[in-house]
Amino acid sequence: MPLLTFLFEAVLISLSGVMAPGPMTAVTIGKGNESPHAGVLVAVGHGVVEFPLMLALFYGLGYLLESPYAIAAISFLGGAVLLIMAVGMLRSISQVVVGPVQAFGSPMLAGVLLTVGNPFVLVWWATVGAALILRSIRFGVLAFCVFAILHWLCDLAWCYFISAFSFNGGQFFGQGFQKIVFAICGAFLLFVGCKFIADAAMIWLT
């Protein structure tokens, strides 16, 4: 398979994972209420965790992600973080003027925490991501580096797009639109946070 064909497929696969509805998308929408550029910082925080993870997989440490107890611990902590974010987002609805997401005020910190605390990110890298890294290695170290950068650029493009849309949509449609968005995203984070904790409990109890 030519290198360009592999990179094209890797971008499509990366986009399919990035654009799937998830906690990071929901929080980026909330942070976008504060600034149209918040998505950039969320993506940077995501990359702070993801680039070392890719290097760890490249150097053969992916077996650590196969431990169910490690996944359970990450799921529990991630669920707790999401619940805090959900409460902060839902509390903002009652304000006369909807403000930024209260929990973890920095978009970059939110990106870091949402990546570390999301077991699905680790599962994706332990499966789909690991397979892509193995294929990139066949083309050499440079190909791996290009793949890693392209994958993160997919994150950056999506996060920037949804934060800009959230900000401009809020400016155009007004407070009613912002409150509806915050209600939907807050409820979603509340649901996912509870699910993460429930999944962790199931692993520990079995």
C-alpha cells in the first residue's frame, strides 16, 4: 500500500473517531460559549496526553492498556470528572447570562482531563490506533510522525469547528439557544459520567 493511501485512510479513520459524539465534543461546545478559539486549547490538552500515548504504543507499551483493572480505575475517575463538569454546565443554565463551563475553567486542562479520564480513548488506541501505528511503522519512523501529526490535526480541526460554531451560534441565536445547548450537553455528560462509573463498578464486582 502506498504511503499516501495509508495516510488518507488514517485521516478518514481518525475523523470518524473524532467526530463521534462524546464528552470532549460536549465540553468543547460549552467552552465555545466563552471563546470561538476554545477548541484549539481543548485539542492542545488532548494532544498533551495523546502524543505520549502514541509514543508508548510505538515503543511497545500497549499491553498496559489491556489490564481490565486499569481501565476500571480510569473509567471511575473519568466518570467523576464528567459528573463535575455536568453539574457546572447545568448550573450555568440558571444564570441570567449563560457563562463558560464552570468546572475546570481552562479549556486546555479540560482537554487533558477528558482524555486521561475517558477509557474509550484508551480502548480506541489499544485497538484501532495500535493497528494504524503498526501499519505506519512499515513505512518508517517518519511515516509514524506524519500519522501522529495528521491524527492530532483532525482533533484540532473538529474541536475548533464546534467551538467556533457554538460561539457564533450563541451570538446569533441568543441566550435561549445557549441554554438549550448547555442543557443537552450537561445532560449528556451526566449520563456518560454515570455510565463510566457503572462500567468501573461492573469490572470490580466481576
